[in-house]
Amino acid sequence: MTKLTAVKEISDFDSSMLADSTGIDVVTIHMVEHGIVPAHYDIADAMCEAMDVGMKDMFPSLAEIFSLADALDSEAEVQELFFDPANKMAIRSAGLDPDLRDWIMVVDLRSVNERRYRLSSMEMEKIKNELVSAKDANGFICFYSDCQQVIIRKSAISEVSFRVGASYAQFSSRERAYAATMIFEGSSRPEVVGLHPDGGDDGEGEHPFANLLDAALNGRDLPPFFMVETEDDTEERFVSIHGLEVLEIPMGVLFPEIYAKDSDARYVGPDSGLGGMDAQGSA
């Protein structure tokens, strides 16, 4: 959504200011602005309100659809309008999620842990199709959710459900900019670890976490170990992929430039008190 960049410049907003004004995570703003993920309607509307511009200014190609929506009396009618096949395609192409509802994916794991993920309707459709078309439980499901890239081993899944408006603890870059969450077989609690902001360059210009994600997406074997951050330079730690059920990687690890102008995003390491978080990532 390159239009967001132009609107920000006209309104004298940068991403950090917009995040402060709306409560939207700076990573979400970055991902939406660069067209990596679609904007939920409520998020787009909040950004427009903060910058004092209309949705038609942010999405000029959708001006006619928004005019029709303004004449409707209920959200259900607007949703029906947005789900009209032609409108739905136009809305998606403009970088907006046509589904007004707030979908939460609830994953019950064989380790008896539960994870909850907020999804766009497009990510939800992709996951549903992958589950339905799966011939076995081999491999991984990979998707974007609320500032994190999530990798779940299919064989670790006990049940998946999708719910509208379920309770959910949002990711916060100011608390967990570079803190990943891992769940292992036989572990009753998630483990939160620090990751190098640059992914721990392997010395050959390769990005280990980008390579890990690429392997998971394309059905290749994941690297057997990856390095996590420690509090000082007197210790090095490598974590085994073996037995890993879930890995949640903050997008700031994959795209460290997100935080280049956001001085409030702070590094959070494995010994910072986050180890006591519950299964949803809240204190």
C-alpha cells in the first residue's frame, strides 16, 4: 500500500508517530505500508483518523465501493457488499482485507499448550486449504500473524479452530522486539528466547531465519540447530529443532530495518523476565 507512504509524508507522520497515535504496532504499519500483508479495515480506518484523511484518500481505487458502503445501515450489509465477488477482488488488490470480522486461530498442541493467532481472512483461507488438502501430517504450516512469522509442525497439532472476536494478547514490539517463542514436545510452557536482530549472519551473507522459513515453506528439512541471543558475551547457545512444535519469529528479526527509526523498540533477551509468560504470551 504505497499510498500510505504518501499520506504519511503529506500529514507529517512517520511510522513511530503513527504507532503512538493509534496503538498499532510499528511492525504492522511497516508490513501494511510495504504491501507484505493486507490492512484490516479497523487498522486502516484508525490510521486515516489519526492522520485526518479519509479512507477514500488512502484507497482511491475503492472510492465507489466506500460511497456505496456509506449509504448502508448495518455492518452486516457492508460486509455483504465487500464480499461481492467483484468488490472482494478489488478490495484485496488495494491492500485491504475485505473481511470486517476479527478472526482468531486457536491451535491446541499435543504438548497440551494452546496458541492463539490473529489472522487476515487471506491467511485463514490459506491455512484452511493447507489443512484440508494435506495428505499426511508431515511438514509445517507457515503463516503471518500479528507481527510474527509462525511455523507450526503439522504433526504437533491436535486441533485447530477459527473464532471471531476471541480473546487474544497482542504482540508488542516495545516489549518483545527480538524475542521469539518456542514450544517443544513434552514441555508444559513456552520458552521465550532472544534472537539476533540481524538473524545472526552466518558469515557468508546468509540469513539463518530467512533460510529456516524458506525451508519450512518449501518442504525441505529445517536446519538442525539455530543460535539464540544470550545476555552477554560469556555464553553462546544453540537450540535444537528436534521436538520443536512451534516457532514464532518476530518480523523485526527478519526485517531489522523496521526498527531503524523506532528508538522505543527495545531488545528483550531470554533472561529479561519473559520466561514467566503464559501460553498466550502475556504476563
